[in-house]
Amino acid sequence: MKRLNRREALQGVAGSLVLGSLTPNALAAALQTAATPAAAKPPMDARHAAFLAKAQALIPQLNEAILKPVAMVEPVADEKEYQRWRMPVSGTVADAEARLMQHGDAVTLDFGRHMTGYFSFDIEGVGLNIDSPARLELRFGEVPGDIAEPFYPYHGSLSESWLPIDSVDIENLPQTHKIERRHAFRWVQIKVVSNSNAYKVRLKNFRAKAITAAKKTPPPAPASAPEMLRRIDEVSLATLRDCMLTVFEDGPRRDQRLWLGDLRVQALVNYVSFQNYELVKRSIYLLAAFPEDSGLLRACVFEKPEPHRSNNTILDYAALFVPTLLEYAHASGDVATAKDLYPVAKLQLELLSKNVNAEGLFVDPKNIWIFIDWRKDLDKTGCVQGVMIYSYRKAIELAKLTGHHEDIAGYEERIRLMTDAAVKNFWDKEQRVFVSGPKRQVSWATQAWLGLAEVVSKEDGAHALLTATQSPDAIPPAAPYLYHYVTEAMILGARRTPR
């Protein structure tokens, strides 16, 4: 099997899957929305303007830290390493600062940890005359391959402008230069692309301003935990820290925006680590402020140049607004926000339930993106049924918390109807697994979501998930997002299954 490097994986996943999952009519509608000029946007009503005002009042003051590189390094190909590269030390930072560089020379710096932020350095010319600008190319790496592997020729479906490269022409040496573009990185490579033969370039005083909305450092995992789990915990917390900015960004390198589905997973980790409840609250209110005209929430929101909605709507993300709001209220104790946004949560299920037939089966309307996971070959029919039932169960808890007891009976009836349909259409009694679609596909995703929906007994749900994860023929997840829900289902199964 061919091993993909990071660049190939990023190129192959996102854009083609999004467009390929839409019908021609849905694609045309998306393109039309994207082509609508900003001036044609409808005015915001008072209710949504109030949501936006609450979100904007919670814009955090980001914490800043000035970090210095710890070593000069050089990428070395190594088939035994993850993604086939390692970064051994090739010298000290003082060695890098002492170098006199000319066109073709490069230096690679290691900051010792990942960060989101801004890079600066001092540059001077050494020679007879500084008679030309110095043209530099900077590459920012989250993994060694970002530095070591060529980005061109570029064949990705995402915009080439997302590549972590900056080209700068610097005049009037010496001076301090700041890269204005924000990057997510650990390594920085600076290459002298061009300069006059009359002088050489010296670079020094390398520094980065790391930014985050994280207000504290969570304690490390217990020393009694296995080393691998402690490292996973450490890296996971660093990842979340660098995604916590003025919202929870899905990724500080690419997209750099708030997505509803990602928010829920990030918020759950935040509640037991950084505990920045106000950043969750801001993110929830921003999403609530920019629904589509029907009231269904958009999947993501842009902050700049001013907050505005995207043209992406994801069915499962909209449904998951319900547990996202409930979990925020439980973690923070902020029931007032749950009461304020309960009508928004309720509306998501009302709108989505229009696609549930008389039998209780969710029928794909074919005009909205159903995500679940990036896998093209994943049948999502059973997954969506599970997402809906799961969200209705959380809606009952939310209704109780906010005092909307009049809605509970309706939610309970919807759960009963959809659960009966799920067992009838997706449960294979002989195999004791959930199947989905005309080919009766067995996938981790279907077991996870229908397990979380609790449509069968605790023993059957745990058996189904275990069977799928151990079967070479079952469809596994493609992306970390789905692995969260597989893990959540495993935890639920462990709690519900006697040892």
C-alpha cells in the first residue's frame, strides 16, 4: 500500500469530497450563494443581532508568549520515521546567527514545540554595498515534511494560498522584519532566494509571538499512566491550546474558522482541561447568530473582516447543536444561556425532522451536506438515524434543564418511532451488528452512532462496536473527528456493560 505524505493527504481529502457529495441542484445552489455579493446580504433581525452582540462582548484578550528557537536542525529522510522524515540537530541557534548567507543558502530552526503565532527576525547585510533587496522564502512546518518536501508542482483541490510559505523582499538593511501572516508551526526554514553579489545576509534574533486564549496550563496526566497515554494527553492539550483563539478554530493553519461539529469535540476537552467557558459561549452565540434563512444553523462562521455566515450547512452538525448547548450548560453552570438558545436548539430538530418519514426513518433530502466522516465509501444512512435519535435524547435533558417540559412528550415519541425504525432497518440479529444501505455495509461509524443512540440493549451495542472494530471488512474512520465518536461509544458501552 502506498504511504501518503502529509501534503498528499491534505490535497486528496477535502475539496473533492465536499463537492462530490452534493447533488447538481445543491451544488448550483451553493455556487449561487457563494456568488452573492456582500451588499445583497439581508439585514440581521433583532434577535440574531442580540446573539451577535453577546458573542462580540466575549472576544477574548489573547495571551502572548515570546518564544525563541532551541536549535538549528536539518531534515533527514528516514523510512522508519512517521511520515519518513526526522529533524536532527545540526547546530546551535548561535551557529545560525553567525552564518553569512547568499542566494541558495537556507537555515532551519526548531522552536521545540508547536504554536500559533507570528515570526520575526533581524536581518543585516555584510559587504561592500547593500545594493539590492534581499529576497527570502520562509516555510513554516508543523511536521518535518512541511520543510523537507516540495510543494510544487501543486495539484491540490484546496487553494494554493493555504501553503505555509511566505516570500518577502526586504530593503534598507539592517532592519527587523515581522511576517504579518499568522502561522501554525514548530519549524521555520529561511532561504535566501536572491541578493546582490556585493553583500551577504546575516539573520539573527529569531523569535515568535505565540498566542492563545487558553488561560491556564492543565496538570499533566498522572505519572502512573503509561508513557504513550501521557504523551497523547500532552500533545492533545497542546493541539487544543493552539486552536483556542478568538473562537475555537478547527485548525489554526488551514480554514482558521469556527465549525460547529469541531466545536463540540473541542469544548468537551476544554471542560476538563483549560476550562475557558466564555470562549465556548462566544462560539455558540456566533453560530446561533448566522443561520440560513430557514433557521437551520450554518456549519461554520467567519469572523473577519466582520462576522458573517458561510455557505456551508451540514445536517449532522446542526443536530449536534443540541448536545453542544446542553454540555456547555452542565459544565459552566450557565443555565441562562441554555434558556436563551433553547429555541434555536429546538428549531434544528424541528427542521431536520421534516425528513423523517411516517415509519420513523430519516430520508436523505439530497440537498444538504451530510458529513459524519470523510470516507467516500461510507454509507451514512444508519449514522444519520443515530445522530437524530442521540440529539433527541439530549433535547429531553435540555428541555428539563431549561423548564420546557411541554416539549418532552414530543421528543419521547420521536425517539420511540425512530428507534423502532432503526432496529427494523439497521439491526442484523444474526451478526449482532448494525448494517447500513442496500449493500448492508458494516462500518465503525454506524455502530458508533446507533450505539450512542441506544437503540439496542447495552450488551448488543457493545458487541456490535467490538465486532466492527475487529473485522477487516468493516469500514473504519478516515478522520479524527469520527474517532471521537467511536471512542465516546466505546466509553458508553463500557459503562453499560457489566465487567
